[in-house]
Amino acid sequence: MCGIAGVIAPSGVQPMLLAKMATSLRHRGPDDEGFLTHDFEGRFECFRGDETVSALSGSLPHWRNAPRSRYPVAMCHRRLAILDLTAAGHQPMISPDGNVALVFNGEIYNYLELADELESLGWSLRPCGDTAVLMAALGEWGPECVHRLRGMWAFAAYDRRERRLLLSRDRFGIKPVYYARLAGSLAFASEIKGLLPALSGRPRGSVENIVRLLEWGRLDDSSVTLFDGIDALPPGFNLYVDATTLTTRLEQYYDVSTVEGEFRGSVDDAVAEYRSRMAESIRLHMRSDVRVGSCLSGGLDSNLAAAMALDELPKGRLATFTAVYDDPAVDERALVELHANRSGRFETHFVAPDPESLLAELDELVWAQDLPMASSSPFAQWAVMGLAAGQGVKVLLDGQGADEAIGGYSYFAGVYLLELVRTGGV
């Protein structure tokens, strides 16, 4: 993951504010940092920070040496390098014509296919990473390019000709982005804590949304947060911000409930189609310039993903990471080892989250989560991600949510039967 942040302020914002926002997001991108300003004369300028890659230290001035004290537009980026590990992947990125600046968090999985299409239209891209492809896609198709993207993203693109910011979030909201309308400015960031330096004081809790959370146990199904004045950009939406008036317009570009098409075919046809789509998804997700591993539990979801990932590894072993427990009623080590032994190509790693480690790491976990946790499951994921990071693995496949689709647990049988009864299938 990476971290993005920025401020639109017609009266100007100080570079120091962006540095503070970037520091609050450092954990999201420890590999590189960058800053960009758009001055009152309409010019872009890029700056480095204390942790910008050394290859750029001689070509970029430090933000502390910015020639002006205030800028109407400023953006920053913290990078976790996954694709194109060179300095060419540094952000913020400016378009070849010098008119658009981009900060991007996520991954465009079909970037190679898009690069082929864009090069056929006259763009010169190779070699490139997905950020350069996204920039070219914006140049070729404008905001409509999101319909061509396959991936997870939150990005901000500022067009200096139109004096307009485009903030976009992927179809299912995998990548987060928040924004706050402030007195005389609008700020955005990958996490709520990234917005705090831009606020004039402590954020006010939203009583209405806190009650909603306690009543329904949900907060990630809409744009609301637990704080007044701070909103999440909903999944499948673009937000347009006029940099002169700060007026905003939300536009939904994707709604899963309106996707047309119902599968028609036999059960065997459905299985073949599912397998084909799953294999293609795994193939695209395995695109990386760093080592890829996989979470692995005893369920069908992660086992299926890990097994199919081996098809994309012609040789070598796939590193897998599992949370295990002393209680045999919930421990899945035996199932993981059974699958690993059958495969013969898994390099298994285990971690045992326990109450003592939870208490010791609770403050850090809460700080990282930003939002309330409904169970201890996030701590198990926290422990697994820490285990993977300790092994030098930056990218993990996972099976979260797939059990509902493929009946990964026995209690889904009852739900399936009820659905058959409701639709007249029995």
C-alpha cells in the first residue's frame, strides 16, 4: 500500500502542513516520499523530503527550500514500491504535457494490457509501471478511464488547465481515501489520521454515526465516519473539486447491483467459468516486481488462491502465512499442513496470536486501524502481516470474503437452502 494526501486552498497552504500529513502516513509507504505544489502562477514544482530515494536527491529541491511560503494546491505521496522499483516510479507524477499531477495508491492489475492499447494510440510507455499507465489513461480517456481499470485504487489527479481535482476510489472500496471540507480548503488523505494536521483543532465525534455503529455494527457501507466533517469517498465513486470555489460533485461510476447479465448454463458450465475467472484474477494479482506470498487458512478460499498461485510460479516455493492457536476447536494448523504436504511447494510460516501480545500491541493496532474493530480478527491479520513483513514479503494473496461465494464453511449450507426455497429452486 501507499499513502496519498493533499490540500486544495485558494488562499494557499504551507509546505510544512504537507510534510506533517506525509509523516502521519509513513507506515503506508516506507520506500520513498515526494511532494508537489501548484503555485498561484499555475506552475507545478516537485520537491523531495528526508526519505526520498537517493537517486533523486540531486535533481529535486527539498520542500524546506520551496521558493514560496504558500501554495493553492499541494499533494504528497508515501510509496511502498511493488511495480517498477526504480526512481521512475516516484510520485507525485506529472504528465508528459505538464498539465496533470497524480498521486496514486493501489495497483492496476491490467496495466500491461492497457499499455499495449495506449501505445497503439500513440503513447510511448515501455518500460513502465502502473502509475505511468494510469497517467496515460487519464490523458487519453479522462475520468472515464476508470471503466477500463482492473485493480484497487485511490488516486488524486489535479488538472491545472481546468483547475480541478479528481479523487477516485475503486469499485469495491479496497483502497481507502477520506476528505474533509474545512474553512477555506479541502483536504484528502488515505487515512483519517492523515487529515489531522490539516484540522484547526481536535476532530469532533459524530454522535449520530457513533450510535449507528453501536446499533448496527457497521460503518464501512457508506460515506460516513465517526467524525463530523470527515467523509469517506464511497466505493465506485469519483469526486470532483473545483480548486477556485471548492465546490464538489460526487459521481458514481459503478454500482454492483445494476451490473447486467445473469449466468445461463449448466452447473458444469458455471464451475468452468468460475475456474477461468479465478485463474485469470490470480494471474493478474501475481504481477509484481517483489516477492509474492499468500495467507493460508484451513478454509477453501485461501487454499484455492494459494493452489492456483502455484500455476503462476513455474519453479520455486510459495511462502504462506497462517495464524494458529492452542485451542483445537479453532486451530487450523493441521489442515494447512495437510494441504502443504499435498502440494509440496508451500513454504509455511506460523504465528500464534495470544492475549498477552494483543494487550502489548493494542495501542499500535488501534492506531493503525483508525476505525473500531468488531472482533479480534483484525489482530490475527495484524500478526500474520507482521510475520510476512519479517520474511521480506510485501505482497500477499488472501481469501477474505470468498467463503461466502464458494461455501467455505458448513453453516453456509443453511443460507444456500433458504435461497433455493426463496427462488423456487426446491
